[in-house]
Amino acid sequence: MSVTLRPMQEQDIAEGFALSQQMKWPHRREDWLQAWQHGKGMVALEGDTVIGTVLCWPWGGQLAMVGLVIVDERLQGRGIGKALMSGILSQLEGCNVRLHATEMGKGLYEKYGFIATGVVHQHQTPFLPVLQARTLPPGWHIRPATESDLPAITALDQAANGMSRPQLFADLLVSGSSEVLTDDTGTIQAVAVKRRFGRGYAIGPILGYQEERVRDLVAHHLSQLTGEFVRVDCNASLPFSKWLTGCGLAVVDAPVLMVRGTPWQPEPASPQAFGLMTQAMG
């Protein structure tokens, strides 16, 4: 079998979507398009047919995510995934690279020098129960994010994740419902985005300083989604994960966070990342 690689193009999204359907991944075509628009990818071809995909997102040039690594289920075990990873990593020289690994993919990534550094809990429910918004401390407010908030939001994201994603958050102002929590001085203390994804809604990215206040903001979103399919991906080590379970979002998967390079170490008293955009994009 002769396999060739080339850069992913917009017309490949339909075949990437079909491959993710094979894997029973929930991504819509719109989710694929958004992922491709913010990153770059490669496809493996047998003749003119796409038989594998990989995307990456060099967020700020020093830290990159890799995801949507898929090989046609009929052709797995033939080195196609290895070729895709070699191809995409050759474009990320000098970057610390992160990905979230399925159990099936973990062995492949270890061969490229990735090490396990944590676990992500995929929380979801097909039918969110009725949840009430929480009472905020005096002087604190939840409001829609605006374009003027983007510098503060992207700074919050970079301090929490080490990633610079201004274009992503500018997109989310339009494509999602971005809300910020401000303290009694008007300073942004947390941000959470509610958006269409997969089978229903996802909440993420979720960023903030104090977990209790982050819960206030996420509860605000959840109170508006009664009866909906809802998903949140978060760091398994945080108490926030147990709180989500108590809200009716069960843990349905636990992919491993793997890093090639130096793991990100936030400064003391920095904000934290409580929820991912997606497992692929971080």
C-alpha cells in the first residue's frame, strides 16, 4: 500500500468528519472546520482517498497542541499513524507539545518522547437536570464578554495555560456565549464559554483564580441548559471535577495528558484552567 502525506485543506474536512464518525467521536463538521481554521493539519492519502488525519495548534509559537489523530479503522496497525505524527512533529521543532491520548494511542506517543503528566475527566450528560444559579458575593457580577475584554481574557489564558490564543477567544465572542465574572472592582476573575459542540453544548474554555467563583460562573451557564446534552472536559485532579459530577455530569472518559518537552509550570497565584476548549485544542 502506497501512502502519501499532504497538508490538510478545507475540502478534507468532510473525510475527516467521516473518520471521526468511525471512532464514534461526537465532532460535527462545524467543529472540524473551527479546529482547522485555528490550526494546521496533515492528511494521509491512499490514492485520492483520505485515510488518516492529524492537526496541530502552535499557540503562541512555544507551546503547541496536537489532536484529531485518526487512521481509518480498516488500515490501523500499518504505520500510518506513525507517519502522520512524524510529519506534524517536524513542523513543531522547538515547541513544547501537548496532547490528550486515548489508551490506544498512548504507546505511539511514548515512542516520540511524550510522557504522561496528568489525566483529564470528560464529564457529560445527555439530559442536564435542573440546576440553580448561585448567589454571588456582594459587588461581583456575571456579564457577557466584549471585544474590549479580549486582552484581559487572553492574558488570563496565557497565565493559566502558557498558550497565546487571542484569535480563538475573538472567534468565541461570535460563535459562543462568552461570559466573565468580575469582582467588586470590576476586574475579571473568571471566564467561561458556552458553545455548541458535538451532540449538544460544551462549556469551555473555563479559566479563573478561585474555584468557588469559577463554580458560580459555570453554574450560571448550567442553569440555562436544563434538558440539554452538556459536556465539560477538566483536569481530573481538581475538586472542580467532583463538583461537576455532583451537578449531574458523569465522568465518561479519562484521557491521559502527555507532554513532549518541558511541562508548563504556572507562576504562584496564577489563574487555573478549569475547563478545556476541546481535548484536541487544549
